[in-house]
Amino acid sequence: MKLLFRETNLILYKKFNNTVTTKDYLKWANTLAESDVESDTLYMILSMSTNESLFVFEEYYDKALYELGISIPGFEECARTYLYFLCKEIINGTRNNFDIVRDIFRVIVELNHPVDLSIWMNLDEDIDRIIYDDKYYKPNETEVRDQILVEAKKFIAFQEAEDIS
């Protein structure tokens, strides 16, 4: 059931930032259907094409949330869910870790720099120093990449531990 909320929060985060796509809605609906979530509106979304209007997808998405009894959480919860998915990308190695840390940095700025995420600000700064060849202090790239992986695993473990409690 936590997958349902994570996937939903991811869509909501993208909606907050006006970056959601029709593919996102289809992926969301497919993930829920694979998890045996049933809703007439969910099936409507699954029958749609990516070429359909984004507004139509949003209308059906909102209706599906209502049918499934899902309330809309605040921006911070949705943003932290997006961070969860970014950390999963780091662990799975689906993109360059430095690019993912840049995305994490942007989310942290949106959240007004919460203290518990400050390590990511430091990692972003280390990446800048590596890329732009800081003459005074240039961190070891391998160590930074290793630290990124460690921090991603910590973030995932913390999020999943909160799901249990």
C-alpha cells in the first residue's frame, strides 16, 4: 500500500512543479493496476493514449484519487517522496549520480534547506569543486561518488523505517 502513496506523491510533486506528463499518469495507473488496485477511473486512464490531452489525464487522475480515498498531502511530503525516487535512481545506477545530486539540490532549495538534508548540499558543493576544478580544494571524485551512494542508502532506509512506524 505504501507503493500506492509513493507513486501518487510523485505525480503530485510533478503537478506542483508543472512537470507532470501523460506518460507519468500512465505509469502511475499501471503501477497501481499491477498492485491489484481497482477503480473504474484507473481503467479509463490505462485505456488512454499518451497523445491525449494532459488536462483529460488530470481530470481522471483527480477522480481516481477521490474513488480510492486518497487525500492530497502537502508539498513537503511529495517533495521528499521525489527525493526517495531520486535516491533509488542512485542505488540502481540509472543515471549519472552527479546529475541526480543536482536534482536533489533543486528539491532541497524548494524545501528551504531543511537541516536533515544538508549533507546533499555539501555533496553538491563537492561536485562543483570537482567539475570546476577548485584550485584550493578538490575532493576525490571516487570518494564523493561513494558518499553519494551511502547517503542515498541512508535516505531510503530512513524513509522505509518511517513507513513501518
